[in-house]
Amino acid sequence: MLEKNKMDHQPKQILVTQPFAPSAGQYMKYVKQILDNRWFTNDGPLLKELTERLKEYLGIPYLLIVNNGTSALQLAYRVKGLTGKKAVTTPFTFPATSTALEWQSASPVLADIDQHSWNLCAKSAEKILLRSNADAIVPVNIFGMPCDMAAFDKLGKEKKVPIIYDSAQAFLSKFEGRSIFHYGDIHCISFHATKLFHCVEGGALTFNNREDYERAKRMINFGIDEKGHVPEPGINAKMSELHAAMGLCVLDELPNLIEQRESVISNYKKQLQNEVEFQFTNYDSYTPPMYMPIKFSSEQTLLSVSEKLNYSGYQARRYFYPKNHNFLASESLTQLSINNDVSNKVLCLPLMHDLSDKHVKAISDIVKGCLI
Ligand SMILES: *Cc1c(COP(=O)(O)O)cnc(C)c1O
């Protein structure tokens, strides 16, 4: 009994993030509908509803929902014919960006990142594209912050290579006032539970070209077309009705979640301004409240902050460390000096819609306490 009480008094660890959970009643309303319908997957009515609502929300014509963000990447690479070819991408990203390339028998070639946005640098990408004779560019909108999309659009047109964005973290990002999905050729999105908008597991592709959309639509259903023919092989990347139901529940709550998370971020920024570096762009962009990354002046400081936070029950996370690209030749990484600097010094602080002011203050105080 005593043991149990002791456990109860131990503070709960605050994780780096936690998903929004709808009430059981809200979710069960949809589950009952699914059971009554006896339609569980294969482009069901809830998936159709979710697709229509997201298209309207984003103002885009070609949106294809799939089972996860990694499938979205694999499909995009496949649709753009990258098998056996090379693609220039960033080292500062989640491993899926480049492991999905390898999985399609394509080779990632790494270029350096920009020192403020921490995204693939268009100038470095151009240099590496020419040097390696690559066939595509895969920029990532890291932590939801848009790349310099005008520069990548220009580069794609000039060099006649497709621009495929890993926008897994950038579902609601904007470049110069418009949804980022208007730029480039294809965007790959993740609706994983750790993302701001989620379906437990899920993802989507957006296209700026009807043929690419039609082809991917066939590919996610074994390659079968509307007449029942199979012009080329596909896979099964369909989203189930149970996952779509979660998406519909989260979508209802999304404006509130964004408002709450934006207030947590502005609270953090107030406490930490002039103390640490934040990610930023020199162009007009909107970054949704996806993550709370900060950059320290040294890795040593990052390590001591991390340790102190952990001791006080707060989990902070180095997302892209240790390096993701162990399977690539290590010499290709050593020359990427900005990436090597940034990836050693960036830490993400806990961020979720219901993180209280008290916790933000406590976390910020711990951070500041390590800077002296
Ligand atoms: C989450 C994420 C992915 C993978 O998406 P899943 O839905 O988990 O498969 C890919 N790239 C980036 C940058 C991500 O953050």
C-alpha cells in the first residue's frame, strides 16, 4: 500500500509531445457508423468525407490520403520514376526522407542546409545537383517551416528536375501567404499520432499535376485502374475507416489545437528570447505550431539542459541525432558544415496543446539556468 502511494506521488514525466485524443463518445459515434455500414476500408464513406474536408480546408484540387507518410514518400518517388536514379536531399530530417529513397532503389545525395531555416539550402542543392548529375530534389519543410519555395521552383524549371517535398511536418505551412502545396510537384504529408493533425497512422500526397495524381491513385490500390485493368504494379496503401474516423474527430478540434499550441509557443518565446536561437526565414512564411526547437551556442550546453530537464521530469528531444544517414558514405556528411553545426545544437522542448504556463515557465527557467 505504502509502495503504491509512493508511486502516486511521483510526478508524471512530461513527454516531448502527446497526441490530441477525442472523447470516447465522439470517436464511438463514428465507430458505430462504421460497424452499422459494414464498410471498413477501400475508399469508404468516412475516408471520402475526410478527403473532401481536407481539400476544402487547404484549397487544393489533388489530395490523396494514404496509410502513412512513409508510403506517401515511396509513392511520390515511384510516380516521378526515381528508381535507379539520384535525388538531392537534406541531412537534417527524419530518416524516412532518405530511407524511402533507398527503398525505391534510388540514391540520396546530401546537400547542406540554410543556417536560419535549417532547411535544404537552394544554392547548395544546385551545386550538388550539377556535380552529381541527380534527377530530382527532395527538400524537407523541417519542423513545419517552409523552404525557400520560389528558389526551388526556379531551380526545378531551369534544370528540368521534379521537386518532391517531404512535408510530413508541414501540413498547414504557408509560403508567401499561400498553402505550400501550390509549390513544387508533389508533397508528402504524415498524419502520424505525433503530428499536429493526426489519424493515429496516416498520410497524404498532394499534386500539382492531374496525371501524377491519377497514377498514384491507382498505385495505392495494387495498381488497379477504374476498368479493373492493371497497367503497372502498385501496392496497398489505403487508409481504413477507423483511421479516417480519428482524422474527422481531430479535424473538428484543429482550430482550437492550433490556437492553444500557438499560445504555448509564444509563451516559450517570450521567456527564451535573446537567450537561445529560434528557427526563422527571411521571406514571408507561416509555420504551424508543430514543434518547439531551440538552438544553443554549444553542444555542451544542450547536453546539460537535456540532463537537467530529464531530472525534473521533462523529456526534450534531439530529433535528428545521432546522424540519420549511417547507411550513406560518411565523407558526404563531413563537408556539410552548417548541418554539422545545427544538428549538434538543436533541441526540441515539450509541446502539446494542454501544456500549462507553469510547465513552460519551469522548463524555460531550467534552460536559462544552464546558460550562465
Ligand atoms: C513523420 C515523418 C515522416 C514519416 O511519416 P510516417 O507517417 O510516420 O510514416 C517522414 N518525414 C518526416 C520529416 C517526418 O517528420
